[in-house]
Amino acid sequence: MSLRIIITGGTFDKRYDAIRGQLTFADTHLPDILAQVRCSLPIELELNQLIDSLDMQDENRQRVLDACRRAAEPFIVITHGTDTMAETAGVLGRAAASGDAALAGKRLVLTGAMVPYSVSGSDALFNLGSAIAAAQLVPPGVYIAMNGRCFPWHAVSKNRARGVFEGQPLQAP
């Protein structure tokens, strides 16, 4: 059993650029994170793109969908910026719900961070760990795992004022 992490950027992978005084992308933090947390599950990393989710367009979301279709692994975590994570989950969820054969049986879990991994107090490790565990436990479908909760793609939104995801969390059987 193995899992694929599809990396798209977002706050999760941003770094503070002291010269510019802003958050930017250099590379993904995922190899360092997985070494730090000592995850024993075999994981394949796929750098899909490094983009702020506010800059995500239809073609960027199509790249994520295509990567999910190509993945041999049944468990997929997608790191994504939180601002438009629900929109990307909608694209993936509608494809899965339409009977897309390449997504059949797969568990797709999107996650991100409100604070970059490289900044003290980041929620990146917690959210990533939650998403990896959720991907192994949820029924096939598309989900968002944030803030210690797991939501089906069609029942979640980001509350920007509170900085959390809300909706109807997945219910235990």
C-alpha cells in the first residue's frame, strides 16, 4: 500500500524572502517534512506546480485532475492553497461523481496550511498528517482535511474571517 502526494504549492510551500519582504516559492518542503515526521508509509511525491491558489486557473486545476487520473496509487493527498482549495475539490469531486473510470476507487484528500511550514507556529505538519491518515480511512471520493476535520468536497467552505474550514464533516459509520 502506498500513497501519492501531489504538490501544488499554496501557503504550505511558501518561504519568507527577507530581501523582497514577501512570501515566495523556491521548492517544496515535502521531502524535509516527511523525513522529520518519520512517516513509515511508502509515499511518492509529485511536484505538479508551485502556485498560489489565488492564481489558480482552469488549466491549473486540470493539471491536478490529470495527475490524479494518472496516479497508480489509490490514496492521494494534494497539497493546495487554502483560498481556492474548495474550488479544486469541486473539479475533482464532480469528475469522480460523474463516474470517471480513472478515479474509481481512489481517495483524494486536499490539505494545506494557513501558515507556511517554514514559519514558526505553522499548521502544515498537523494538516498533512491528518490528510495522510484520512486518505487511508475514508471511502473512495474527494475530501478536504483541515483543522483536524475531514469534509466531503461538496459540503465545505473556507471561513475567511475565522481562518478555518467549515461545513458538514464526514460522519463515522
